[in-house]
Amino acid sequence: MNRQTNAEPHRDPRFSDLYRAESVRMCRPPAHAQPPELPPSRDAAVILPLLLLLMTEGADRYLLLALLYILM
């Protein structure tokens, strides 16, 4: 019942290049990791008309403050 095992896994030497290449690939961040940044003016162009519409419709002031906070 007391079987000793190696800490290192047994690897087939025929696949050492494959293991090495896969290790390098997994340590490198993917090329498409981050989406392109949008200009900040686009946020304002979307939120400001919405904010004005909500103000004219009598929206809750906390909702308006939250939208203003997003704008800042």
C-alpha cells in the first residue's frame, strides 16, 4: 500500500520538443487578449443623450447621478 512515486512525471523522450513548444505557447499571452480601446468621447456620445432623455422623463436622481459618475 505504501507505493512511492516520482515527483517528475515520466515523459516519452520522443515528445520532448512537443512538450517544450506547448509550454512556451501556454506561457505567452494570446495575441487577442485585449479588445481595442474605444475613445472616451464615444462614452459621452452615448450616455449624454440618454441622460438628457431620462432628465426630461423625470428619472430618479440616483440613476442620474450614477450615469454622471460613469461619464466622469
